[in-house]
Amino acid sequence: MLVIVTRPRDQAGTWLDELQALGWPARSLPLIEIGPPTDVGPLRQAWARLGDYALVMFVSANAVRGLFDAAATASTPEPPAWPSTARAASTGPGTTAALRAAGVAAGRIVEPAADAASFDSEALWQRLQGEDWSGRRVLVVRGDGGREWLAERLRERGATVDFVAAYRRLAPQPDAAGRALLAQALAQPRDAVWLFSSSEALGHLRTLAPQAGWSGARAIATHPRIAEAARQFGFGVVESAAPAPNAVAAVLARMAADTIGAPVTETPQTPSAAPAEPRVAPAATATPSRWTFALALLFTLLLAAALMLAWNTQQRVKTLEAELVKRQQDSGVQATEARTLAQQAETAARESAAKMTLLEARVDETSIQRSQLEDLIQSLSRSRDENVLADIDTSVRVAMRQAAITGSAEPLLSTLKQADDRLARYNQPRLERVRRAVVQDMDRVRGAGVTDINGLTIRLDEVIRQIDELPLQSNPERRARPAAAPAAAKAASAPGSAAAAGWREWIQHDWQGLLDRVWQEVRGLVRVTRIDHPDAMLIAPDQVYFLRENLKLRLLNARLALLSRQFDTAQSDLRAAQAALERYFDHDSRRVTAAIELLRQAQAQARQVNVPQPDATLAALAAASAGR
């Protein structure tokens, strides 16, 4: 029975030697090639940052060789050395052996237990799951792609996982010997056992022999996932074994025993030298005894029975293999049908959910339409009087809100007047009580005094316009001095009198007028005024501008406060403006006095006045609607 090893070419040599040493003929047919990555830069960068990782996980021996080869080809002349702060994780004995050969100490290597059911990420996780991985970094060295099961478990525990590709998996290019071996295995499938260590090898095998049938072929896989892939590929007999030559040899022995129907040892023994014939007497050799003949006959019968039993067992095995293949095919068909039925059920469920959503939307729409229809029927069933009462109630409440917002009684008064006119047109005895309540509320609203906001703002605008023209106490306006009538008369008649009385009298009168004018000018140089606030007299000329502008701002703030119905703020600003006028401006000026009087009037009228509520009307409407 020939064993076909499908491992890469550089890894198949060890397996061939060990299997042949165990007595099993083995040949190599690489179904996968291992090549270097397209770019070794990430590998070298990962090696430079290796000390930053708490764990470096290698998926295979190829990953170990890829990383260490990239580190060895770097620019540094020193050989690569494993950092003392990082641990190396291995998925099996082969990877562990590669790490030790690369120089990683055995104490820094984490690997699955020796008695693990399989050597994979799940077995490695059994060793790692007891540690705290929060905030720790892990590097996974693998080929171009692969499983991320272990990385997902580490991320769930809070670790940060990075990946780096150390090699590429390539399609094989078999030579003439490899093609001949493949043709031999296809021609005699029962005489060969395929040894698979990768699921990708099955895909490459299909590429090399796309039309071949594999129901009569046998295979051994080094992992349960690879074994399942081989069964789906079509191999008639598939066994699982640990990735070790001894374990594979044990499975081969079992398969050989099942084939011939007789127990065999795990390792075929080489034929030993024939035992030396015992020396017998010449008489015994000449005439064999009848016991010897009987033993020979018995041995012949037993041999025939054994051959018959072996042939029968072989037939039964073939029948069982055919039945298993048939059942496997039936199972595949049933699985396909089940998937189809599941997809159909899922599609039907989606359609049902969509229909239910549509029905719920229609039910909601129907409910809304029903409520609208009920409201319409109720509105149609109301009498004319009820509609009138409902309209008046609504309009009065809206007018109340407008009056509360604007502070004016005009909206409420206008609404009550319209309601009175409407009730007068209907002239219903039932509504007479409501009309009396409306008239009563109209009188109350008319009698309430309301602040004239427009008049107050006009007055404030007038004062603001006059601010720049009002005289200050430090610079009062000049008052016209009365002219000296007698002096003017004398000055007017001076030429005549001078001509009549002579030049002496003219000089005397002219000198007297000159003295009077000089005296008037001297009196204008000094002014005596009573000022209660000295700081009003000491204000600098360059501060007069800011005084007037600040007073304007006070008045503008008061105007805005009146428009926004903030009467307390308006009162405060008006008092401050009035105090500034009385403190810094000339009280003898009529314009100043008029401005102060305007501010006093505005301050007296800027009061909050609440518009009376039409309680009587609302009560009468409620009583009439209730039928009382």
C-alpha cells in the first residue's frame, strides 16, 4: 500500500524518511508550494517591534521560517535573536520544533498539551484562556490569509491583535515523476493512501485531475477539518490522525487490516531469514509419517478457509463502502434539499413579515380614518346653537391669548362685540343669558385702563431728539440782555444835539455811552449761580458727548422695555434718565424743564394693567353647552 505525501516539497523529506523507516512505502506529490511574501518589509518591521508584543503566535513551521528568514536578510550583520520579553505560541509539535531550531528557548514557547485531541488554535486557546489579555498586544504570523478564530477570542478578552504574512501558498507545478505518480494513483485508487495536511491541497488536486472520481480512494487527514473537506471532496474512506508519523502509521495499519480482513501489526516486519531445517534421520525423511500428512492436510484446509474468509470479508467491505458512498451521496442530496427548503422558508418568512407590516399600516390608517369620520359625524350631528356656542367659545379664548400677549384690550373687545352681534342676529331665548354675559364683560373691558404704549414711545422719541440741544449747568444758554433805551436814544440823538450844543456836549454824551458798554461787558465776565451738585459743574468738555449718549441709551432701553411690556425695567431706566437731567442740565431752561416733565408723565403712565378676563361669558357658554 503506497502512501502519497502531499506536503510541500521541503517538508515532505522528513515524512518520507520516517514513514519508510516504519515500513510503509511513501512517495512525495506536493499539492501546495510555499513561497516568500511579495514584500518582506512588514516582516522586518514586525521583527523590529517584536518586543512590544506580549505573545507572537505562529500558525505553522512555515510562518516561523518566514519570519526568521526575513530577520536574517535584514541589513544588520548580527544573527536574529528572540527578545526576552515576548513569548512564542505554537499550534503543534512541528511548529514547536521549528521555533527551537530557530533559537527560541523552550521556556518561552506556549503550545497545546501533548495529549490534546488535535493540534490547532482551539487546543492552543485552552492554554491561553486563563490569562488576563486586557490591554496586551498579540502578533499573529501566518500565510496570506487564514482563520481568525483565536484572534477573535483574544479581542473578546481585550487584547489588540495584529497580523503579518510570512509566506504565500502557491499552486504546485508537478514534474514528470509527480504526474506519473498521480496517474498511477488514479488508475489503482485502492493501492494508494493520500496524506493531507492542508485543505488547499484538495483544491489543487481537483485542478490537476478535474475529471477523476475519488469514491474508491482513501485518505488520511491530520486535522478533523481537513478530514471533513476530504469527505466533501469525494474520497470514499477518510481517517483522521495526529500530525506525527507514528500516528499516521497506526492509521495505515488499521486501514490495511480492514482491507485484507485480518489483523496486522502497526508496522510491517521485514522478512527474516528462513530457519534452519532440523536435522533428522535419513529414515524419517524417506518415509513421512501419517501424522505429518494429516498436519499438512489440516494446514491446507485452514489456509483455504482463511482465503475464503478473506475473500468474503473483502466483498463485504466493498459492499459497505458502496453503501457508505451511496448514503453519503443521499446525505448530500438531502442537505441540499434542506438548504433549499430553508431558503424558501426564509423567503416566505420575509414575505409574511412584509405583508404583516403592510397590514398593520393599513389597520392604523383605517383607525385614523375611523376617528376622523366619527369627529365629522359628531360635528354634523351638532345643532346650529351648539356650533354657534363652540365658535364663540373658541374665538373668545383666542382673543384672551392675544390680549395677554399684546397687553391690549382691543382684540378681546372686538371679539366680544362680534359675539354680541352674532347672538343678536340669532335671537334665541336659550342664548339670551350668554348675550347678557357678553355685554357685561364688554363693559368691564371698556372700563379697564390700558397703558398707551404708542403715546409713551412717541414722548420718549421726542426727549431723545432734544438731548443734543439741552444746555448743561456747566454751559447755560445765553439770555438776551435788555438794551439801554436811554443810552440808545441819546446815541441816536447825539449827532443832532452835538450839532446844536457844540462839540463839548457831544464828547460828554459819547463818553458816557462808552462807559456803559464797558460796564455791561465786565458784568458778563462773572456769573453767580446756585448748583446743588458740584460734579455737574466740574464735568470736562470731552465728557459731555458721552453724557448725552449714555442718556440717549437709557431712554432707548426704556422704550424697548415698554414695547416688550417690561414695565419694571422701563421704570428703572426712566428714573435714571430723569435723575441725569436734574443733575447735569440747566433747570432754568424751558426745554430742560419740558423734558423732565415728559419723563415724569411717562414714568407715571408706565404701569402694568391687566386686561379683565371674560369669566362671565365663559361660564355662560359652558352652562349653555351643558344644557342648563
